[in-house]
Amino acid sequence: MIQVEGINIAVEGCFHGNFDEIFGEIIDIEKKKQIKIDLLLVCGDVQTIRNKNDMYNMACPKKYLEMGSFYKYYTGEKIAPCLTIFIGGNHEASNYLREMHFGGWVCPNVYYLGNSNVIEVKKGNTTFKLGGNSGIFNNHDFNNPKLESFPFTQDQLHSVYHIKQFDLYKLNLYEGDINIFLSHDWPLSIEKHGNINDLIRKKKHFEADILDGKFGSISHQYLLNKLQPNFWFAAHMHVKFEALVNHHSNKKTKFLALDKCLPGREFLQVFTYTKEGVDLYNQFAFNNEPIELYYDPEWLAIMKTTFNLQLIWDKMPKLFDINYAQKELKIIRWQKYQQMLQAKQQLLINYKNQRIKIPNNFQITATPYYKNDPTNKLTFPNRVILNNQIDDYLKLFNESGLQLNGFLFYEPQQPQKKEIQNQFQVINKIEIQQNKEKVKQEILKQLDQQQKQQKKDDNLNILDFPFLQ
Ligand code: 5GP
Ligand code: MN
């Protein structure tokens, strides 16, 4: 067999907590093909459930609530056979992913890309940029701020995985080339670029939505046209589907959606991404260099540019508008967008020569489930801590996670790390909710006062982006 330089990649559709099964499948493929899979990419519904508390923080009909096998990988009892990177779908341990909002290791060797992100994957001389956007589209929550924090109300249990325009906003500021992009639901109208008849034949219940032109996510359609990645992988629809999108720029996107992990279903695709950026299906890479992940300088600049914005997002004029009649999502504040781009470009000067490896800083922060442990009761942690990985990440651009208190996290006092790990008790959910609201209200009041000092937008008489003032 001809040896190529590249990265052997397996792509998976929906995971649904089947860590043992899918990792087992990876090992089987490696044996059968006599290759080493370097990287597994997963397109959502992963269900990284560490314990019973996580299980009840997943939006899912009660009869499907299952522990799955993630907890074994969380405790270190088992280890993922290859580097695994995933985005979130609509069935997740949403409290855990919320903690890891900007991306992080959910266990050794398994990296959550976060709500939106772009990172660099490198093995030997082969590198590519990997982007992703977690969640599914829902027009009721698209314009809302991302304020879901623990403990989730019933509404928040669902809204937490709905795509918010803030993430689209960040991805839309990205001007570099993205090679591979991951989403859970499909871009709107993607079916037009593939074998639509075959799709309807396999999934009759898609037909009405397809004919109405409302099959898929309008925000992903926007991103697909804007970012034009070489590959776009998705899941959610529980069917394998391929499409080729020819962009006006002459760039092409190969789209592939995969099924969920069930016997006899098409849920895995293996290919080799070569040094030249080509996808091969019958030749594999045999070079043994380790695979490494790096932060993307442009994404760090975007994070810095938009950081303060998330704190006041609910008071902000929105950047995008959706015209449902015309099925069009577009920027309505071009001037602001241009200003943001310029601010990012300025910041990028500081970041662009930095090559920062994503650190292996995973720590166990919750009491994991142990099979056969009679003391394994449903318990709620009395606070959601600022995860050590978020803290490390925010230091990269001199921001502090404490600013996110009351937004992402419920953390009334700064806790001692040891204390957190041991301190799990059943607590009064209502009391926490009230406290959380109080913290939120206090922060909003402070922000209000700060903003009153600031200039107003003359044209629209609304608050302007604070960092540009
Ligand atoms: P999940 O595994 O996330 O609970 O459910 C995904 C299922 O919802 C898919 O198998 C698909 O049948 C259905 N679904 C999701 N989005 C759409 C849509 O836009 N139109 C139709 N007809 N079905 C959808
Ligand atoms: Mn799904």
C-alpha cells in the first residue's frame, strides 16, 4: 500500500453515550485495516454523563435516560483509544458542557470544542483548522442571551442547547480558512446539493419540510456560505447523506452527515486527510507522530474582541435578522460588523505569531458514578464551579472567569478547590435559584450603571459596543 503523509480520521454521527461501543468499533477498524486512527470527530448528542446529576441535566424523555459508559472514561477506568473531538447536540449532559462553554477536556483524550470554536489540529507536517458550532437551531431562542446557569429551569434545560446569535456573531468574524467544520443539525437546504430523492426515499417524514424549504438550520446555511470550509460534517437526522456545495468563490464544501450508532447503520466514516488537504478513502497515513492541538490565534483575537459583549448581550442591538418569509438570515448592522472586524484585526497583530498548545489540564471536578456503589444517590452540587480549564483559557487573553459569575456559573463565594470536590449534598433547588437571580440582578445593575456613563448610539439611540468607546 502507498504510504501517505496525513491524519487518519474517523467521523461519527450521534454518539448517545455509547463510548464503549464506538471506541470498540474504532479498535476493530484499526485491526481490520491495519492502521492507527489518529482522530475521531463526533457531531453531537454525545451524552458525557459523569453521574446521576448530569443524567437529569440532559433534555431527553425519561425512558431514554441512561447512564451510558462515559463515566468510566471520566474516572480513568478506561481510556479513549484515540484523540476524540466533539461538538454538542440536543441530548447532552448540558450542565457539564455549560461549564466547558469555551471548550475543554471532558475526560483524558476527549475534547469538547465548546459552543463555537476554531482550533488547529497538527500531526507531523499535516495541519488543518477545525471549527464547530454546538446545539440545534430554534428561532425562539436565537436572539436570546446565553444566560442559562445551574440549576437549569425546565425552559433552560432546552434553551441551553439552542444556537444563539452570539456564537454566529463570533464565527462570522473569522476570516481565515477553515478546513473542517462540525455541526449537529444540517445547514438549511443542504439536501439540494445531494441526492434528494434518495434522502426522501430513506426518510419519508422529511419530505414535507423539504418541500416547504424549511429543512435544516438557517444559521448553519449562513455559516456554510460565509466560512466555505472544505468539509462539513453533521448528524442529528439519523441518516447518512452526502452533498457537494459549489460556492460562488469557486471553493467547494464536501458535506457528510452520518447516522447514530446502531448495529447495521452508517454511523462511521474513515478517511485520511493528507498533508495537501485532500481526502483519501483507500490509502492511509502510517507516520507515527503524535497528534497535537493548538489554539487558533484568530479565534483568540475574536474571543478577546467579543468577551465583554457577552455580559451585556441581552441589552444589545442584534447583528443578525432573520426574514422567515424570504428564508434569509443577514447582517443588519454592517457598520458595527466592520468596526468589530477592525477591532479583531488589530488584536490579531498581538496573537498571530503565538503558537499555543492546548494544555492537558483535565481534572475531575464532580463525584463520578460508580457501578455497584450503593451510596450512589442523586445529588446536586451546591455550586457550579468555575472549571479550572476555563480559568486557564481566559488567562490567555487576560480575562477572568469571575466576571462570568451569575452568568455561566453559580458561585456565591470563591470556593476552595479541595472543598468543592468533597462537598456534594442534596440542597434546596429553589433557594439556589433565588440566590442565582440575586447575583445576576446585582451584576446587571452594576453593568447598567456603567453603561449609563457611556455614550449612546446616536442613530439608533441604543447602547453601543462598550469596548469601542
Ligand atoms: P434526536 O436524536 O436529536 O432526538 O432526534 C433527531 C430526529 O428528529 C431525527 O431523526 C429526525 O427524524 C427528526 N428531525 C430533526 N429535525 C427535523 C426537521 O427539521 N424535520 C423533520 N421532518 N424531522 C426532523
Ligand atoms: Mn439530535
